[in-house]
Amino acid sequence: MELFGNYIMAFIETGGVFGPLLFISFHLLRPLLFLPVVFICISGGVVFGPVAGTVYSIIGITLSSIFFYLIIRWKPKQFERLTHLKQKLLGKYGNLSKAQITVLRLVPFIHFHLLSLCLIEITSGLKDYMKSSFLSSIPLAFVYTSVGGWISNLSPIYIFTFLIALLPLIYLLRTKEMIIKWQDFFQVST
């Protein structure tokens, strides 16, 4: 899969004026090709430079999130399945805040669209979701395009230290309220 990704990036580099459009469309095809967001953002920094790569990555990530929103709303049974899977992973009342989702998007091995699903659940509609998705994609695109070469050359010890340093930030940014329904708290037997 890495060879295929390198081939696509070489194609984008030689795309000329259409290079940015190809790169943004590559963000949209990323879920179908099972490529991580981090790989594409780092490649954007290498191909277009940190500033343009960040802008193109933000556009591509936001469009990918909007397509995910439209597809998941179009298929309600799939939405229910993914919500059930999320409840298994995070617990029944494990809702994440927008700030937590923004920080968790920086962690490369957490599924991008699982976090998008969490964002769908806490936003009020498409407009609020688009705004939240755009804002949460800025740190992801900035970090992995501008510092992507630096991160890829680090030893695993430094990467592990970086991820451990993110854990207290995730804890501090959590939502501090929990709503438990009356029926869940008091198990009524009939």
C-alpha cells in the first residue's frame, strides 16, 4: 500500500496546475484506499510545502468529513451500527468534547471517522458540524504538514513520549458532566 501511495504522490507532483485539485481529491478517496490521514498530510507538506500543504489538507479533510456526514445521514442503519460500535469502545455515556476530538485527531492510530462520528453526535446540524470539523482539522493539518518530516524522522521513544504527553491534555479537556437517565440509574424490575 505504501508503494501505491508513493505512486499517487508522484502523480500529484507532476500534475502541474491540477496538482492541488488532485491532492484534495486524494483526501476524498483516502477512506476507500485505507490510507491514514497522517500519511496524506505529511505528503502534502513534502509536495506543496508547509503553508500550501496545510491549506490543501484542511480543505481536503473538511470535505472528507462533510462527505462522511452526508453518507452517514443517508444510511441511518449504518449510523446506528457505528454508534453501537462507538458505545462499545467508549462506553454508553462516553461523549467527547470538541476540544478532546481536536486533540485526539492528532493521534495517528485513532480512526478519523470514528472521531467524526463523535463530532456528529455532539453537534446540532450540518452547519455546526462543518464549523467544528473545519476547526478540528486545522491542528491536524498544521502539525503533520509543517512538522511531518520532523515526526517521521523521530525515534519511537520520542513519538511515544509525545503521545503520553497528550493524555493529560485529553483528560483536562473532557466534558465534566454526565447525564444518566432515571431508568438506567434505577433498574426497575417488572
